[in-house]
Amino acid sequence: MSNTSFFDEQKEQSLIKARIVEKYFWAWAKVIIPTAKKVDPRIAYIDLFAGPGRYKDGSKSTPIKVLETAISNPDMQNMLVTVFNDADAEHINSLQETINSIPGIENLKYKPQVINHEVGENIVKTFNERKLVPTFFFVDPWGYKGLSLQLINSVVKNWGCDCIFFFNYNRINMGLGNAAVEEHMNALFGKIRCFL
């Protein structure tokens, strides 16, 4: 199943999700920054399913809103490290172009990192091997391939790390009893699950 048409225009649920993340990220950063300044003056934002940066109708997606928030705040300008990933090379090219066109992007101390990797065990291993600065981890996948409890745990294991994880309940609910995606469901929810 392709997510190509998903980015044609921003639907209401996508707009609501973007607002939730934008506002929660801002609130999280305001709480974390004072302590982070004393220890390691960096905070991070990681989005492993970043998309192209803009919808075809011109609406900004979450990565762009987060970067604009960072540009508008002197502390975030000097502290925020961002990593944006997408498995689709076209999305990454579009995202990089969109980031480059943001007014004031050059004011960020740390240039946004834009990478093109499939989400899976290699990314989990990378995060597990590192002690992370306070990190805001946003997970909004298309489907559930590559998602796992280990992935989320690998990022939220250190102080100040937090995660927002959106998923389509209907798709997950259908997948729970589907042998074709059993491996993905087990990775996300464990092999032993209790249903009430």
C-alpha cells in the first residue's frame, strides 16, 4: 500500500496531530531546557517517519512546524538537534528542500539532519548504544513495519526523553489476528498479550 496520495492535502486528523505535537514539543522543551543547560546544552527532536515537509496543497507538516518553533526561540536556536528520517527517498529530497527554504533556518546552531533509512533493528541498535540528550521522539508511521517496543524503549531510556506515538487503531486491531503481520504485531505489543 502506498502513502503517495496521503500527502496530496492535509486532512483534519493530520492537522490535529501536527498541532498536538507542536504544542506538546514546545511545553516539553520549556520544562527540559533549564536543566539541560546545566548538564549538556542540547535537546533533540527525532522523527523517523518525517514525510516530504509539505503537503501538495502547501500545508506544512510537523517537521517544518517544529523547526519554525525552534527558530523563534533563542534557547532552542542554540540547543536543538534534529533528526528527520523517511524511508522514501523522494520524501527526503522534498523535506531537505523545504527545510532549506525556511526563513531563518541558518540561525540554528545545529543543522537539521535528514536521513533515508528503513526503520528497524539497525536504528534500535544505534539508539541503544548511545546515551541520548533529552529527546522528543515522534512516531507517526504509515503502517507498522519496523515499529517495536524496543524502538520506543531505545529512545525513552534516558532522562528527559519522551515519545508521542500515533497509530491507526483500526489497522492495528485488524492486524492483531492476522498471521501475515504477526511478526510486526509481536514486535509492537509482545508475543504474550492479555485481552480483557
